[in-house]
Amino acid sequence: DASDIEKGTYPHYMLKEIDEQPLVMRKIIQTYQNEQGELTIAPEIINAMNDSDRVYIIAAGTSYHAGLVGKQFIEKIAKIPVEVHVASEFGYNMPLLSDKPLFIFISQSGETADSRAVLVSVKELGHRTLTITNVPGSTLSREADYTLLLHAGPEIAVASTKAYTAQLAVLSILAEVTAKSRNYTLGFDLVHELGIVANAMEVLCDSKELIEHISREFLSVTRNAFFIGRSVDHYVGLEGALKLKEISYIQAEGFAGGELKHGTIALIEEGTPIIALATQESVNLSIRGNVKEVVARGANPCIISMKGLEMDEDSFVIPEVHELLTPLISVIPMQLIAYYAALHRDCDVDKPRNLAKSVTVE
Ligand code: AGP
């Protein structure tokens, strides 16, 4: 549909695509539901999940970050062990594979050459493959045994946004349907929880002014920035750092809170921006301990927490969603912070230097 790829009144595709996330979420819930309102996935894919003793997720960039969160979904919900690998590294030191591996390729474009190289080599070994992609008929989709589509609509901006949240939603559905096929009791209704996520996304997309202000306050005059978090917040921090560096050219790194003391804390100077995520009750106090450590060394902290875990000093509070699903919404302030940082620095938001939308060379 040509209208999908018009910017309309938006100044940039990236902002349009960020705003489309609640809609994409609802589209995914709808598309993956059967007439009884249950989530459903082609039985041959669920059989492939159930036949495997270990899942290997292969991806690059933002899709790799989605894979890190996807591992949590599959291990916690479907109880199948998962390894996540950066596609370009996989070939050098191929891990000792399990007896019955299933390979999942996560790729928005379905054209990433690094991922395709792994697909070709594991197919030669006779292993089963599933591609999760936004583009039907893409190379990775055609060449894998099975495909799950993201239904996110065309993503034009080089910085991936709606594809990431769509990847997480589809991975959570894959984990849920697999778990149900094994008669596991889940303790939550994923359709309902993803609906709450879609509503929370809307609230966040309506909070642009506050996030623009935060971005200006923390990032307008800095050469670098650090993202810290523990547990899944760490993975969202990695994505936040990637978003910021690729479009604003601020040198940004994501670190696990507990790793700071093992080296990175040496980089903290007066005014160094630290973006800390606090969406997980189990690590709320420890991440706040990390914030204290960096503040004591002069850092300028921006704490993004989830409702129910917030404290007075927090800069931004995201609405409450199921604790497994927080990455689907905590990433939105990360996307918007990067967007506004790039805008304030007059960067070409949709077409950052040196980058292509799909990387078709190894
Ligand atoms: C993210 O903002 C990127 N531009 C990039 O990291 C991207 O996610 C990566 O190249 C993988 O692309 P794919 O999902 O199309 O395979």
C-alpha cells in the first residue's frame, strides 16, 4: 500500500514509525489470533520448537538486541534453552551444537548478508530454520524452512524502531503458543498483556514533549553517554545506546549495572550522562545503587523507571506492564531520546552517515 510509505505530516520516517508502534501491536495481536481469540502459530513451527532441544537465535544490530529479550521469553515461558549469536561472529567459532537445534533468524529486512551466511551453512548441516521478518518473500524468508511475519508495515528509517517491538511481540507469542502446546500453566493471558502494552505505547507516544526536554537536558552538549540496566533492562540499554550512536553520533555504550565497577566507572566524569533503566522489581535496588555510585563521581543521571518502582529522583516513569514485557515499552523513551538528540544536533535522522537500511554485504 503506497500510503504506508508516505511520511504524511511527519518530519521524519523515524518519528512516524515510532508512533505506529501501538497500531502495529494491535495488528500483531489480531493477526496471530484465531476465531476463539487464542494466539496461534502454524503447527509445523510449534512442532519444530517442540522437537528442538535448543534454540539458536541469529541476528545483527537491533534484531540481535530483540533476540536477547526473545531468549528470556522462550526460556521463561516455553522452557527451551536458547543461545543468541551475532550473525557475523557465528561462523568463526561455531558453538558446539546440541543434538536437535532449531535456528531462528531475526531480520527486519530478511536480507542481511551476515545472517544469510549462517542460514546457508546450517542448512548444509541439515538443521531446521525459522525466519522472523517484516518482509514476505525476502531472501531469509524464502530460504528458511518456516517464516513468521512481523506485520509492522514498511520500515523506511535506517534506525529500526517498530520492527524491534514487533519482533518482541512475535517472539512472545511464539513462546506462549509453544508453552500452551506443552500444557504449561502460564499465570497470565498474553493477549490481554499485549493489549496493555499497546495502550502503554500510546501513552508514551503522547509524552514526546517531556522526552524531548529530557533529551535536551542530558544530551545536547555531550560527546558520550552511558546506558545502564540489569537483567532485561541491560538489553534495552544496549538498544538505546545503538539508537543514539547511529543517528546522533554521540558515542554511547550500554553496560550491565554490575559491570560498572569492573572498569567502565573509570570513564565517569563531571556531567557524564547516564541513562539508567529500572523496570524490574528484583533489581530495582541494585540498579539504584549503581546510580548512586556514578552520581558520587559526578555523573548526570536520567532514571527511567516503571510505575510502581519509581522514586522521587526519577526523570521519567513508564506505565506498568507485565514484567516480562517491559522491553516493549521501555525502548520507546530510548527511541525518542535518540530521535531528539539527533534533531537537536541537526543530524540526518532518517539517513545517518555511513549506514544502509539493509546490509547486504558480509
Ligand atoms: C538498527 O537501527 C540498525 N540500523 C541495524 O542495526 C539493523 O537492525 C541491522 O542491520 C539488522 O538488520 P535486519 O533486521 O534487517 O537484519
